[in-house]
Amino acid sequence: MIELNDTTSSAIAAEFVRARRRAGSPAMGMVMTLVFVVEEEDAETAMDIARSASREHPARVLGMILGDGRGAARVDAKVGIGSGWTGETALITLSGAVTKHPESVVLPLLLPDSPVVVWWPSRAPADPAADPLGRLARRRITDAAAVRTGKAKAMLTQCRAYAPGNTDLAWTRLTGWRALLAAALEQAQSKVTAASVSAERISPSADLLSAWLSDRLKVKVARRGSEGPGITRVVLTTKQGDIVIARPDGKLATLSAPGEPDRPVALKRRELDELLSEELRRLDPDEVYARTVKRMVKEDAK
Amino acid sequence: MSDDATSVFVNPLRDPQDRRLPRIAGPCGLVIFGVTGDLSRKKLMPAVYDLASRGLLPPGFSLVGYARRDWADQDFAQVVHDSVKEHARTEFREEVWKQLAEGIRFVQGDFSDDVAFDQLRQTILDLDRVRGTRGNHAFYLSIPPRFFSDVIGQLKEHGLTDPKPGAWRRVVVEKPFGSNLETARELNAIVSEVFPPDSVFRIDHYLGKETVQNILAMRFANAMFEPVWNANYVDHVQITMAEDIGIGGRAGYYDGIGAARDVIQNHLLQLLALTAMEEPTSFDAKSLRIEKQKVLESVVLPRRLDLATARGQYTEGWSGGVKVPGYLEEEDIPGSSHTETYAAITLGVETRRWAGVPFYLRHGKRLGRRVTEVAVVFKRAPHLPFSATATEELTQNALVIRVQPDEGVTMRFGSKVPGTAMEIRDVNMDFAYGGSFTESSPEAYERLILDVLLGEPPLFPRHEEVEQSWKILDPIVDYWAEHGKPDTYEAGTWGPASADKMLARDGRVWRRP
């Protein structure tokens, strides 16, 4: 890591090239720029997660810390290339007036002609697509479960502000559940007449899962409280009986279906780097997510 | 099952636009014969675990081992547990193991044991009941081909090959698919007597590799390669699979088979087919097979087999800093063996696209290093407006698809050397799937086992292709059998001098891969 104090974007860009040459390889195999926006105390953790997630998709990772807006405008950066990894990283701290213009720092550092992804690990703008940094990106990733204040409303805020390219990690956390539910229904081959989702009281994922189920199955989905962790139980009621997936411990689920033996299924709550990896795999808008958030907004209006 | 079974059930939770949801196989089980073997422990069981860990196996998936060992279910489960811990690609997690462990069974017996096959039938029926596998089972024959007839006969006799309506039974066989056209046909007759063609999956694990599939993506998804992918621009193609190891413990199988039949017949001819074939109308199994079949049928042998082929046997030497014995000194190899451990052949492809472009295929053991690649070497530019001294170090442009290790693509072209004089030299541009990237890219066996369970055959060669490949290779191997013996090469080098001469006659040289 090279520290650049009171610096500029072009000095950071030059340092990337120098660092690569020092490592002996001027070749670039990176496929995207990943920008994340965090508070200073979360920066290191977020950088580790981003680095780990971008193993699958070598990226230039830019961590943006928007510091104190008072005082003289100043840009500080820590620049490095990965060892044992093809990407590049810069942790950039802004202070003073430039905190209002972070895009001016990021724009010159975007890789030519390749996609840009912005990730807000914790607090996200109310409308990510209108955010100065969000506007630069093709994909915008928020995490409603990780905000520190206003948790209960965070997911709904993101749903209302949906724009193509937005997704929330609450949705990513559902992939395993959704895959298993789809597989279970495939085996049952039967029409679902009612459904319910049990989860912790505040659980953006459970809200999205209910909305997805009601959107796809055209039934009312009951939302029940439980001790968690996360989602603990989903029931699809059919004429033959209930299809139940219960996961009390956040790891191993049991699938029960009418006329079938109970079967254990691994359904672990995934780590952030795995979730982010999944997001980076798809750089086009997620239409199914779009329909789900639309449904959630509609249900809320009722 | 359901009251509306007459009308087709459309799963409302599935949506073609929902590309996050993985394809999970329906309820099913896998029965492995020869479960104590190396392949089973090092590749198959870990691949099954990795699939489970990625959430791609159906709930209730069951794994049945069949072998002669005196094991109970728990003993077998312990073996699976250990091999998974040691060889699986993904992290070992207790909950994934629990999902698998409940469905693990073991049946003891040899391949002609009526009682044991009856027990196997019971086990499968039992699994259908307690695990809900619904009569869907794949039989993986990880056993020498001489036992196929026994096992398949027993499966048939015990009613294990006829699925009840709505269920499936599939059989998976590994190479070698025979040792010549005749034995390949015999083998196919045995299998196809019992299983319909769509239920037979021949595993050529090379075809499951990401880089091999990428040959198709590279050729047919891009605009810049296909226009030069023909005899107007391509001078020749070199397909190499080199191994740095010797025959190891495979003496019994290898002696009498040799390099050409072991590798060229399957892996290299499949690579040739993918490199040379025309664009398929779609990427389903049938369209791919039609194109592969067509190009294999257009392959012609050179007139003079003595001049256009070469073979060798390694002798004692130093390989990567270790002193290693020659082939004839390996354990259990007779001193008079004429089996080749290196084979190089020249093939032509008689199509408008490829007429006049030789395809050089080579494979050997104890070569310089372990590498598999397809190198498309282009003609020199028709006119060079530079002085002869300026282009002295410029050779031919090349596009190299590196299949393993270090998966990726290399392009070689000329570039000006910085300085005042005009001097042009070869440079390489590399695309790497990347050391880190491939960590998470699935092992070939995972992909192939999943495809078997899903019933998707695009990556599996059909018996027509297998037979066509033998038609190409048989005349060469027969010619060798009647004419002399293999040349020799020192272990750790790039093969016999005769192979270099073979290319020199055409005015070409082998790449050092």
C-alpha cells in the first residue's frame, strides 16, 4: 500500500500503473470497477469483502470515505495492487467541499469501457440511481439489513426508489430459499392456495420473499414473527397438504412435503463476500427483483 | 401425485428471466460401481459434495456405492467423508454433509453376484421410499470395460434398467470407449442393448472443462476470430497434450494401449472437432453433435503414414530435476514392449474451410511439462514492407487456447522494438482466466455429473463420434503395429527426433508450449 496525501485522481491513476510495473506485470485483466461508499470505521472490513468478492471478477476497487464536509477540500488515498490477486485497490478519503463532489474524483479512475458497480455496505442514499456516484454505475447494490438507523423502513425506501440496475443484498440472501422453494414446488406439481413466511420481526429478506411469493403465486402471504435467525420457516399450502421448509438454526433446513419423507437440506446464511460475488455475476437489471419490489410497494399502499 | 397431472404443470416460481435460480436436478440418486477406485475417491465423491455445497443437488439425493469390500453403510459414508474432506473444492461444512450423509448406502458384491444385485434393487426401492428419489437413478460405471457386459446384464436381469413411467434410468461410462473400432462397437452393442442412446452418457472429462467450452464461446460469440479461422489465413494447427508424469500405476492398462489410443482418439480428436467445426445452428446437444460429426467425417489421413506420423517411448532421464526410469524399466512392463508413450499424427480436414491446412496432434508422457493447448498458427503476412533485417525475429502470428494449466488465451503478434530503427519482434498478449478466478470455477466432473442428473447431453460424445474417431485412428495404429517399433526419447524432453523431422518435412516446427 502506498499512501498519497493531499492528492488528485491523476496521481492515483499513475500510482496504479507504477504499482503494476513494480509487480512485474503491466498486463490488466480487470473486468469492472467496483466503487463502495463507507464510513471510516467500516472501510477496512468493506475492502476485505470487496477484495474477496472480486476474486471471481478481477476489478479495480475504489473505497470512498466521505469525511467531514467542513474545511479545505482534500483528497487522501492508499493505493495498492493485490498480491495473489489480479485486481487493484484504492481507499480514498475525501474531506472538505470535495465530499459534495465525489464523482469528480471517481470519474477519471474508472476503467475504460467496462462496467461500474457501486455498493453501499451500510447507509445508502434514499435514491441510489440519483446519487452522484450511483449515476456513474450500471449496477447499484444496497443492503437494507445493514443500515444502523431506520431499519424497519429501509427496505421499503429502496423499493420505492427502484431503478433498473438496483438490487439489495436482502434479495441476494434469498437465492437459496427461492431455489429450494422452486425445486420443492416442481416436485409437488400442485397449485399453491396459501403461503406464509416466518422470520425475525425486522427482516428485509422476509419482506421481499413474501412479496415474491405473492407476486408469483397470486395468493396472500402471511408474515409471522419468530426468534430468527433470519427466515426460519416457509409454508406453501396445496390441496395435498403443506410443503414446509423449516430452518431453525440458520444452517440446515428440513424439507417436508405431503407424501414424501422429511429431508435435510443445507441452506446456510451466506457471508457478505459470497453475496457480493453473486451480485457481480449479473450486470444487467434483475427483472424478477423489479417485479418483486413493485409488488412490495403495492402491498404496503394497501 | 396431483389432480391436475393431465394438464402440464407450470411452476409459477420458475421464470426464464430469473437467472439467479440455479437448475437443480429433480429427485434422483447416483449409483457408483467401482466405488473403491481412485477416480471415485478423488473426483466423483468430491464433485458430488461440491454440487451439494453449491445447492445444486435435489433434496433427498442419494449416493449408492457398489464394490466388493465388506463395508456397512457407515463405513462407506466414512470413506466418502474422508475423500470429500481431502479433495473437495469447496469448504467442508457440517450441514452440507448432513444433507448428503442420510442418503448414503453401500451394497457389497462382485459384478456377477445375483444376491448383491437383488440387494441393490431393494436398496433403490428403499431409497425411493425413505428419500423420495422417485425411481430416478443414474448408474456410474467406474470400472474396467471388460466388466460392462456383466454389470449391464445384471442390471437388466434384476429389472434395474426399466424406469417406471415418468422416471428415468441412465448409465454413465468412462473412457476408454473400446480400443479400436471393433471393440468400440461391441461395447456400444452391450450398452445400447439395454439403454436407449439418450440415456447413455460417455464421460470425456475434457469436454467439461471451462476452457474447452470457451473454444465455442470464443469462436461463435465474437466477430474478430471467425473471419480468419480458415485456410486463407491459417497455416496449420497444433493440438498438444503433454504430461510430465510417467505411466505410474497404470501399467496393466497402458501397455498395449499406448498414447494414441489413450488420448488422441478421445481428447485430442474432440479438441480438433471443436476447433474445426462449423457453427452449429444452436447449442443443444443435437446441433453440436451434427457439426462435430460432420467435421470428424471430413478428417483424412495423409497418404504416407511413415512420413506423417511419429511415435516414441521414453527412456531413463532427468525430468524436472528428478531422475526417472525409462518406460521399459517401469514396473510390470515387459522389456520387449512396443507400446508408444508418445504419438504425433498429421491429419487433414477436407472441407472448403480447412483444405490444405494440416492439423498436427501430439500427446506424450514424461515430456517437458504438463500442458494442453490448441495453437492456431497463421500464415505470414503476404507482403512485408520492411527490410529483411527488420523482421528477422518476426515469426508467424498465433492464437493459442491454453486448456490447462494456466487456462486462458494467448495471442502472438509482431510489435516494434522501441528505438530509432524499425525492428519487429514477436510479443505475446495474454488473457488469463486468472489463478484466482479458476479457484471458483467448477471442476469438470461437477458439471458433467450435474448434466447427467439433469439429462442434458451436449457435452457427452455419442457412439457415432466415438466410432468415427476410431475410424480415423485405427489405420495409423495398425500401420505402427506392422512396421518396426517406437523411436526413443529421453524422459523430460519434448519427444523423439522423428516427430521434429515429421514437421520439418512440411517446413514447420513444433511450438514449445
